[in-house]
Amino acid sequence: MNLTFRENYWQEPDLKKEFISFLIRIHRLDLSLWDRLGYWDDNYRPFSYFDGDRLASSLCVYSMDMTVMGGRARVAQISAVGTDQKYQRRGLNRRLTEKAIEWASGTHDFFFLFADEGAFAFYEKCGFRRTLEHKAAITVAGAPPRSGAEKLDIENPGHRELIHRLAAARAPVSDMLGVHNEKLLMFWCLYFLRDNIYHIADLDTVVLCVREDRRLTIFDIVGAEMPAFEDIYPHIGSGSDELAEFMFMTDKLNLQTPPSFTPVEGNGTHLMGVFPLESSNFIFPSTSHA
């Protein structure tokens, strides 16, 4: 079977359209909305094998800037990995992974990815190592929220512009491990947290959070400055809250009580290269996941 290798082809409309169709077939994820609204990121680089005009196997390297221990790092996340059933068991993903690593090595500080359990052995053979992330949590005394937190509607162009403005000028959510990527943040708002976006006007800050079973999970806090948790919580709290957990590192929240830490289940986090936080209670911000 004669397959053609292609990379970095977003400027070719037919290939980009086939990539979008491929993700729908393989991952049931339709990126056309992210594209249509203008948030597509050319730093999301494809490495693919095509059989004629049909995509057979593919992965992407998402290059992004992160804050790591107070400094800037250029990092590479591997995502959107898959092979059409007709082309499986031919080693295509292994070859694409090797090509992607070769391309990014020397210009990126480390690699990371999130995988299902069935892929752990594959990534270990590719040179990745599995590591655990840990999320922080604190007990809270629930209280009725103050006025001032407006739930945003991602379908509203004005609300989208507000989110994008804050994301473009944001401070990192953590000085230990924070991501700088407004287009990826918009992806999360468009797809996975679209019903959980709140703007606190007094702080000019967007909070992405979900409440379930007396637990408030905060996925991200987006603003030009990071407010302390004690300034944020009265706007988003509830009388039923017993626990607040954070899907990012909490060094900038000025928590009044030391948090407890529990392992994050289901992420299948893998690393390659030198990652200085690996032996600590670290967590990649949820909105850094491609």
C-alpha cells in the first residue's frame, strides 16, 4: 500500500478538511467550530499518512509556551493520535511518533501527552515514561454567593470576545506550571466547559468551574492578574459546598489553609525529557490538554 507522508498542511484546505473528518471518525470530535470561529492554531502541527486523499494515520504536536518554575519553556504535547481501522497494525503511529519527536527535539524543553491505558505500553516503547499528577483540595464553609458573577454564553459573540480578551492578556494560573495559549483556552470553552464559564466583573476575571456533590472543581482562572481564592470564592460559592478542588497548581491563590493532594485518575500522563516538577505534587492545568 502506497501511503504519502504529509505534515504542516493547514494551508491546504482539502487536507485540513480531511483531517477534521478523520478526527470525527476516530475520536468523535469535530474541530470545525474551533476553526470557523477563528481560533484554529497553526502551532497545532499535524504529522500524517494519506492513502490518496484519505487520511490513514495521524498525530499532532501542539507546541506551546508554558511557565515552569517561574521561567518560560517551549513544550510539545502529542495529541489527536489515531489510525483508521483499515490501516492498523502496520506501525504507522510508531513511525509518526518518531518523526514528530525528531522534528521537535532541540527546540522544545520536554514532551508530554495524555493516554488511555491501552496505549501505555506503546508510549513506553517510544521512550515516554508514565507519571502521576496530583490535584489540590481544601475544605470550605459554603456560603451563598455574592452578586457579580455572570454566567457567560459561549454562543454570544460578545461573551466570546470577553473570554478571548482575558485569555490573550492572562497571567499564568500558576508560576510553577502555567500555560500561555488563548486559542487552546477557547477550545475548552467551546467544547468541554461551555456551560461552566463565569465572569466576575469586580475582578475582571473568568472562572471555569463545575459543582457536583458538594464539591466545587475549578478548572481555570483567567485574568490579567490572579486574585486570591478568598477574593474569588464569595462570588462563585454555594451554601452546599464542602470541598473546593483545583485542576491546576495553587501557588498563586494564597490559600489560607494547606491543601491536601490526591492522585488524578484517568489522565495517563506521560513525559519525555527533563521535567523539573516530576517528583512533586504537580498537575498540568486542565486547559493545557490538547
